[in-house]
Amino acid sequence: MKLFFLLFLCWSLEASTLQLATSSNPARLNPILATDSSSAEITGYLFNGLVKYDKDAKEIIGDLAEKFYFINDKTLVFKLKKNVKWHDGAEFSAKDVLFTYKTLISDKIASPYSAGFRFVKSVEIVDKYTIKVTYKKAYFKALETWMMGILPEHILKNEKNLMSSKFNTHPIGTGAYKLEQFEYSKDIVLGAFDDYFEGRPKIDKISFHVIADPVTRFLMLKSSKLDIGSVEPMAYERQLGPKFFKKFKIYEKISLSYTYLGFNLRLKKFQNPDVRRALSLAVDRQELVDILFLKHAKVCTGPFLPGSAAFNAEVKAPTQNIAEAKRLLKKAGYNKKHPFTFEIVTSNASSIRPYAAEILQYQLKKVGVIVTLRVMEWQAFLNMVVFPHKFDTVLLGWGLSPTPDPYLFWDKDSDKKGGFNLVGYNNPKVNKMIEESQSMIDRKKLAKNWQEMFKLIVDDNPYLFLYIPNSITAVNKKIMNIKPALGGIWHNYIEWEK
């Protein structure tokens, strides 16, 4: 009887582990340097910002901040929570916020997130738990900026080179989980932080398996070796049966992301608007959606997502027009003897995009355009192609905030090392509108500005805006306390049990 009790006790104390997968090794587990999706996802468990979105991704609520308020249009005050500890047991304070700000604006790092702080005039410590932020002018994303993960001053204050710091693979945060294991191309294990200020997570560990091949990820999910995973539409419709749905529940919603083909506008051959217009007219976007997604996606019509204040419903996706595409290419000097040629580069981190590239290649051939394809591993794709701008075109996607910031992707000043204006877009009128929009507090006026900008960008064809996929997530039914909301399922993950 005693032996049975001991065995039962050991079983009951066995750590619960959430099994997840990520498509690539995270580049840096540092919130101010996490520009790839794997890094951003994992750092979300390790760090906190001063504020965050609520479960419906509509209202901004406190995170490390107990409360916050504007004294006037240019002055913001944060009252910090007093029961917050870093993973090493040190106490979180206003010093950490000031340090993070100073690091972000320094010339020692290259981070696209620094752009969000360009209107900050000063950050002052009022007392140990109070921060006052003064802006040079009113800024429409003053609060969202402080969703940035905060860094520990006591650990990094003497760090000479944060870009290559050991901290990026051995992070210390304030988040619900702390890093326990980091093996490249194998497993990344997070352990519940006992002293987390919102209460210890009920699931003891989160194990990320680094699996580049999407087919392998799907097979692991199907065999219940993963608890949660994304399911591609084709697999959902044709490869899953009653046995799978007995074990897994499906959550589906439109994603806050889109996929595009971006032209390198620094190259002479893409600087002719007639050429870009011709390539746009050669593409049948609805055919892409129908073949790749069945009923689980929609055609993307522009840079801001449906449902956001910036979306312009009057702008429609171009209808494929082979004759007009050929005419424009001929006008630009291209014909059968001298065809327009270019390369599409994409990553195998997505199981869909390599097939999308093949369909685009097929469609463009109809107007005499010769396309070559290159599919790369994710980190190589980012480091050798995307960020050095060494491409003709890239087939890539953006995940967007519910409140868009056009500056990050469309302003000429974001065409720099570490910036997100990857294609080198530069329209003086759009630049001026972006500058004007930054200090617009009137949301109706701001929405009108964004919607006009939407049309201007689409008319320029710096991208071919292709599709907005649905997010289809399969979740092991053994996981309890999931409460779906407009913002997704992850808002209450510390309450989940397994």
C-alpha cells in the first residue's frame, strides 16, 4: 500500500509539459532584437512590456505597469507594479525601463523597434516605481511603443556589444517562463517561473522542438507528439480524420498577417512602374487562394488588414489581364527575344510559400516573363538575402499589430540596416503622410490618412499583395482552461492545465 502511494505521489508530481514546434532556431532571445518569428514567439514567454493588448486585441491594459495615464498630449506616466522579479530574483524597477529605452536609441544596436521611440524627448525616473515619458509631439502609438519587452539593467549595464552578447541565448526576463535549455536545431525548453507576478503558470514546462520541415511538424502533430500546431488548409481538408478530431479541437480565425511578393526597388529593372503593373496584372490572386487554401484564406488587397481602421474597402484586387500585361511589358521594351526575367526567393519555413512561388512562376510565364525559384532555410534566407537586400524579389509575409504603423514598412527612413522597408520603397507623398500621421490623435482623421495611404501604396505596386491566410490551430483536448477570444487563444496561457 505504501509503495502504491509513493508511485501515485511520483506520478502526480510529474511535470506537465506543453509540446510545441518552431520552424527555425531563434536568432536572438532578446525582445529588442527579436525580428524573426521564432525569436519573437519565444521571447513573448520570457519578457514583459509595460502594457499589452487585452484578450480581444482592442484595448491596451497594464502589464508591468500597474496603471498609466496622460498628463497631456505629450506626457505619459507609468506607475509600475511592485511585486515583479527578474528570473534571477532581482527586483524590477524604473531603472530597467530607462535602461531599455537608452539601449534602444543607442547607436550600438540595429533594431527596427527603435523607430517607435523616435518621438520620445525624454524618459525620467520619478521614483523607484514611476516613469515619466515626454514626447517631442503627440504620437498616435505612444502607448503601443511600451509593449516592447523590458531588459534587466543590473545584468546588461556593462555589456559592450549587445548584438553578440551571451544574453541573447541566455536571457533573463520577468516573464511567466524562464529559459532552461537551448540546443540549436533540437529543443528549447522553458520552465515555469515560480515568482511570476501574475502567479506561477500551471503548466510546468514548454518544450519547443526546432523542426524546419513543415511535413515533419504536421506528422508530429498528427501523432500527438505536439500539443498545439498550425494546420495547413489542404491537410485540414484532406489528411485529417475522425481519429485526429477525437484528440484535437480546431480553432480557426483570419490571421493578422499577409503574404506578398516584394520587388527590390533598388534594382533598375523594377523601377519602371509599367513593369510592376504588368507583373501585377499577370497574377491571378484568387487562383492562388483557391489552389493553396481552398476556403481558408482571402485575397489581400493592400498593406493594412481588413477590420483595421486603416483598411480601404474601396481598393479591389487587380483582375488578371494577360493582354494588358503583355502590352505594358512590350512598352517597357520586353518581348520573346528579350524577356523580362527575375528570381523569386522564399523560405521552406512555410509549407505554402514554395508552392505559391511555383504558381506565380506558372502564371507569369503566360505573359512571357521567365521566373527562377530559390527556396532557402529560414535563417540563411534572412541573413543572406532579406536583410542584406540581395534579391530580385522575396516571397514573404508580415504579421501586423491591430494598430498599424506605416512608418516601419513604407517610410524611406526605414530603408536601412535592420529596418523593415526591405524593398526600398520611397514615395515622397507617402513619406509626408506618414510623418503627418504620427502625431494625429484624432482617430477618424488618422483612419482617413491611412486609407488614402493604402491606395497610394497599392497603386505603386512595390509589392504584389497576395493573400491573407486563416489561422487554423489544432489543440490537444487534454489542455484545459482555454478561453478563445478575438485576439486568439494565448491570452490566458498561464491558466492552462494539462
